[in-house]
Amino acid sequence: MVFARSALRLARPTSSLLSQRFAQGGASLAPKTAVRTLTATSSRQGKVLLCLYDGKEHAKQEPQLLGTTENELGIRKWIEDQGHTLVTTSDKEGENSVFEKELVDAEVIITTPFHPGYLTEERLRKAKNLKLAVTAGIGSDHVDLNVAN
């Protein structure tokens, strides 16, 4: 649920964040940190790629089992309401996998430590539009941090 709360905070327009800053007397236009929201227009949609495990019957019985392909971290409606495309898969192995094909134009890749889509140097080089790689859980050993940086 931490991710869902954080994602909802990202949905706030930048103007509301700036108006709070001016109201507090900080009229400087050079913020110390930049806030950038993931937004889309009709001419440009972003793709979010989820690599999750298949929960099968368990995911149907327990809708709060969010890390499954069936329940999609509970974010499909929010992502699509923002104008983006959400692709969810558990197929991550091999060059013909859904993950391998879809990462090429994905802007955001979300994976879990339980069923990670490894972001190797080769995969990161293919992901030309990648802006954000998220681990929905704890762990970072499935992202080649040297290449990502």
C-alpha cells in the first residue's frame, strides 16, 4: 500500500505543489528538489510494464494479494485513468518473452523481488524510453545499478 499512496501523491498537479510553496513564503522559483509527475497527452502515452507472478486461484480468493498478474498491484485503474498503458506479464525468460518484447518502449518497469524481471545491462540498453525502474518490495539485486546510473 505504500506504493499506492506514493503513486496517488504523484497525481497532484505541480501547480498545487508550487502554490503551497508560495503560500509558505518561499517565493523562490528555484526549488531545492524537483517534482515531476508522470503525465500523458492524447498524442503521447507512457507504457508501464509490470512483471509479476501468476497467483491463479489464490489471487482470486485473496484480492489483496497485490503482487500477482491477476491483481496488478491494485494500480491498473489509476494508471489507465492517467492516460497510460499498463502491460502485465509473468513471462520474463528468453528473448521471445513478453517482458523482453515490451521493455523496448516502456517508460516504467515495475517488478517484485518474488518474481523479478532482471534488468541486466543488455535489457537496460534495449529500454530506450525507460525513466523509472521500481521494485515493489525490498531488494535491488535484480537491477544492474552500474548501468542504470
